[in-house]
Amino acid sequence: MKFTRWDDTALSSWIYLLFFLPLLYVVYVAVPKRHRWAVLLAASCAFCWLVSRWLVAYVLAAAFVAWASALLVDRARDKGKKGRQPGETRGERKARKALTKRRMKAACAAGVCILLGTLVVVKYGAFLISAIDGAAGALGVGAPLAVPEAMALPLGISFYTLAAVSYVVDVYRGKYAACRSLGTVALFVAYFPALTEGPIGRFDQLAGQLRAGEPARGERRAYGVQLILWGLVKKIVVADRLAPLVNELYDHHASYSGLMVVLAAVLYTLQLYADFSGVVDIARGSSELFGVTLARNFEQPFFSRSVNEFWRRWHMSLGSWLRDYVFYPVSLSGATRRLSVWARRRFSGRASQLIPATLALLAVWSATGIWHGAAWKYLAYGLYYFCIVMVGTLLEPAIRSFFAWSGIDRGGRFARTVSLARTLVLVCVGMMLFRADTLGAFRAMLRSVWVWPGTEPLTSGSVFAHGADRYDLLVVAVFAALMLAVDVAHERGVAFRPLLLGHGTAVCWASGFALLACAIVFGAYGVGYVPVPSIYAKF
């Protein structure tokens, strides 16, 4: 997709923060309560139009498909209940229920297939045709296929598609009834704060808040502004200042080795966290102004002691979506049940349980990788974590035996520190794979780590000739330490919101102005700086 300047920076742009959001809040407060949801819907459509023009049609079409298919599911369910006849036999009752379930499943499947099919065609079409062409060429089968150019990618399609799918599936599962209001479903799907980078919402958690029309005032409004400013500091002070150096290290990786490659992995991990969590904070703070609380998407992920725990704390809304709509359905599918029966007949103990569980985990981690983009490296990224999780699961009995034999307390400080360091290394390697341009580039960078020490570009200062200097690194180091301090406090149970509110409104606003001053003084923007696209906006 060809980005415009505003779309490049999405929620962190000055146009959004200084004009769009304040103006919308004033209008939202001014209109009658019963019409405020319509103001949010109009604003969401305007937001989509301003950043992607006619591609807003994709979002609205997805909302219509979700609304219509959910209504068809409910209609099939109601028709099955009304078709109950007095004195019907047990066989007739079973036949009626089976027919009802088939109709519901057909309506649900149609909606999900249209939603996911659109995502596949738009985002993965060119990649899939190229892969088929390559496989056919390798096998010497058929003529080469014409690989089309990549289609224009609608803003947030990977996020709003999953939200729409969750709504249809939840209605099918009977979690709640289908919503009769097309406007409410459209607002849920297209809600502008969560559109570009999530978090991926659930209808039952957001619909009531979106229709309530209760704007934030007083302490809640102050909290929303603080969250926006804290996210802005993370985005433009930490992530955007790191971008030129990270780009140099990855785009010209052949010129670097040893500790410079290690530095590339660590700095990109920090950049991605500051960028993604920063923009999500801006989204959550923006939503708070309109009385809508979005789910947290991060929970101090770098304090994780295992890769599994890391992914429970990182991009939490995607993880929970994959758990509910991929892991459980695959685990409970007929194929998995048959595999489970086969495994129990031929194996005993843990093996009979691991074999069917492996199928579900493979589906989840493959989906995790492919969701991020149409490239082999993203699939490899998901499978990298799948392999780590499976190795950890297989070695768990041996690990327990080691701790029992050695007498080392697995919950003690030493063991926790080692686990945390191991997880951090594994995550940084995964992030290197995620950022590298190709799998070949990743392999080359991984090999070059062992060319020791490779610090000459750093000591000579030549690496600083590409847009980031020592001052940038000093600023990043100070604010990264601040981010770490905040995460440490959160990890220890310190809640800053009640802490600040307990000292009165003046302290709340003073902290907000301090964050604003930091963004203005230390942010990477203005003359000499190129706006840095939000990393997850392209997914």
C-alpha cells in the first residue's frame, strides 16, 4: 500500500493529535448523548478516508458481511426453535436440530470465508501465486504463472478482519445474540483508535461502551491524555530515534559483525516494543476520552521466564484471539480427536497427549507468523517459536529432574534470572528474524555474530554517519531506562493511575505537561527527520 504522510505515522502524527482528536472530542461532547455513537462512526469512516481514501470500502464491506452473516446465523437458530412440532418424535427432533446446525454453520462459514478470503486475496494473493509458481517450476510442471502486483492493502485489514470474524463466530457459538444495528457492528469493526494497530477487540466487551455515549471527564480524561502522551514519548523519543541506526544495521548487515549484530538485535527489539506499545497506548488513551476502555496489549513482556509466558504478555489481544479461534477449534476438531485416539492406541504417557496437542500448536504458531505478512520469513518466525515451545515441552521432565537432583530452587532468584536471560536471548534472535529482509539475510547475520568482536564501526563512530548519533543513543538510553523503571514498578504491583489521582488533579496534569515537554524537546520530528512509519501499521 502506498502510504500518505499521515498514514505513515497514523495515531502518532501531529495532524491526529493536534487537530483530529481534539476536534472530535469537542463535537462528541456537544452532541446529544443518543447520537454520540454516530459521531464515532462518522469519525472512524473519516479517519479511514483520510489515511487510505477509497480503501475505506473494505472496512465497511467487512462490517456489512459480519452483520449480515451473524443475523443469518441467528435467523437459522430461531427458525429451528420455531420449527418444533408438538408430539415430534426423538428422531424428528434430532433431524430438526441437525438441519438447524447445518444452516447456522453454513451462514457462519460463509461470513468467515468472505472475511478471511478477502484478507487472503488482498494481502497474500501475490505471495501465494509466486509460491505456487516456484513449486511448479521446481517440479517442472506447467507453464510459469503471471504473478500479479501486490494489491493496495487497506488500513488495518489484519486487525479489523479478526475482530469481525470473532463477532460472527461468537454469535454462532451462542455467546450472545446477533446485533440488529448495522451501525453498531460497523462502529465495532471500524473504530478508529483500534483500527491501525489494535488491540483486537471483542464485540461483547466494546459494543455497550461504544453506544453508551459517556465521554471522559475529570480524572478519566486526565488519564486518557497521560496515556496518549506516554505512548507518544515511547514512539517518537525512543522508537523513532532508533530507527535510522537500526535501518543502517539491517539494510547493510554485510558491513557489520560480532557485537554490532548483537546490538542490531537488541536495538530493534527495543524499537519494536517502544513503537508498538507506544502506539497502542495512544490508541487506548484516545479511546478513554470517549468513555471506551480498550484491552491492554502488553504486560511487561521482558520479565517473562519462558517464550510461552512472553507471548502471554506480548500482543495479548492477538494471542487470546488465536487461542479462542484457532487453538480450541483445532484441538476439538474431528481430525484432532481421531489423531488423539490413534496416539493413545500406539503410545503411552505424555506422547499420546503431545501428538494431538502438537497439531493445534503448529496451527497457532503458523497463523502467528503468517498473520504478520506475506513472506517466508514470517512463516519461519512463527515456526521458530513453535520449535522452542515444543523443545521446552519435551525437555520439561528432564528439567524438573535436574532441579530436584541439584537442589536448586526453581523459583529462586538465580533460576529466575537465568530463565529471564535465556528468554530475552531467544526473543532477540526471533526479532532479528522478524526484521531481516529475507531468510538469507537472517542466516548471514546469525553467522556474522561469531566474527568477534566487530566493534570497529562503533568505536570509530562510522555507524553514526547515517542519521543517528551519540546524542540520539544517550536520549534513547535515558528514556529506555524510564520505560524499564515503569515496567519494574508495574511488575511489582504499583498502579500509577490511582497513585497520581491520589495526589489531585493538579499532579495529574503536571505529569501530563512533563510528558508533553519531553516529547517536544526530545522527540524525533521536524527539519532533518523523516517521519517513521508505525511498524505494526503495515500488518
